[in-house]
Amino acid sequence: MTLFFVRDSKHRYRFFMAEAAAPPSVRMSWARRALEVAKEKLMLLPQRILRQEQALAKALKETTGPLRIVHSGLLDQVHIRRKFRLFLHKQRSSHLLLMTGETLLLPFAALSGLLPGPNVAFYSLALIMILHRRAWRGLRRILHLEWEFQPDKLFAEWEEAVEAGRREDFPGILKKIEQVHGINKANKILFRKLKGQNQKKLNNSPL
């Protein structure tokens, strides 16, 4: 299993896998229409969030290590390992807080079922809770697996461009990342949109 741990254009580390994000699979024969609408709404979340949750949940299927993690190589093994461990602990805490808040909101979402039409609010919240629950369990699993960090020159080129603020190079590098690593919609994960003229300029790029 190969995962990626790379900084985005805002210098924040992103954890993801190559495959495109997909809604969590659940078996529910009741209220099918509301469930399908809820899945569509869930997929409107930013790709960088969905792909991270997908990558974390995927780790549940890993029974043996090491877990292969591709990074830029700009940090040595000691520092990238420390960064990654800190990232996992922060994510575990934030997921626990999110699940607690969602549990408190669930009864109120259920009350919306009294309104006419399918209870989309309830099913949307339920799907998000499933997503976060699986990711949280995946986090715990990753913390107990061995890690194998693999540096990659293409991600080093990306992070160097980010550090230097060479935004004109972003589209070309991201396109190469997509092609070489098979990462679907890499720009949605690693590029944080800008405002104003710079954003308009990048929107007109071939990326």
C-alpha cells in the first residue's frame, strides 16, 4: 500500500492515496433516495479532505507492515518521521472531537425527519460520521504499523516551488505528478485556490 505525505501550496502537509475519493459503502435498504442524495452532498466536500479520510480508512485493511509513504525527501528520515507522527496524533485528536460533536448533533438531525421529504440532513451526518469513524480507526492502525519513507524527486520539485513561491510552475509540476504517480486530481489536493487576479490567471492554465 502506497500513501503520500506532501505539503500543499499553503505549506500544510496532506496525507492521501492515488485513487479518487468515493463515498463510504453502506448497506441500507431503507430511505434509499435520501441516502443517495446524502452521498452526492458528501462528495461535494473538498478533495483534499475526502482523499485524506479515504487514505486513513484504507489502512484498516493493512495487516502487516511496512506502510510505504512517499514524501519529498527535503527532510531527513528522523524529521519526516517526527512530522508524520505528530500529524497522526493531531488528526486522531481532531477526529475524536469531530465524532463527539457529530454524535451530539445526530438527534437534532433526526428531528428534521418530521419535515416533508426525505431526511437528507440525517443521512448526510450519518455518512460523515461513518467516514470519520473509519478514518479514526485507520489512524490507530497506522500508528501501530511500521513505516517506510520513500523520497521522490518530483515532490521535492513541487515543495521547492511552493517554498520559492513560483506559482507559475505549479500547473506543470502538478500535471507531471498526476501522470507519474497516477494521482487523480492532484491539483484539488495540493493546490489551495487564490483570490483575485492570480486565481483568474491559474484558472486559465491547462491544469
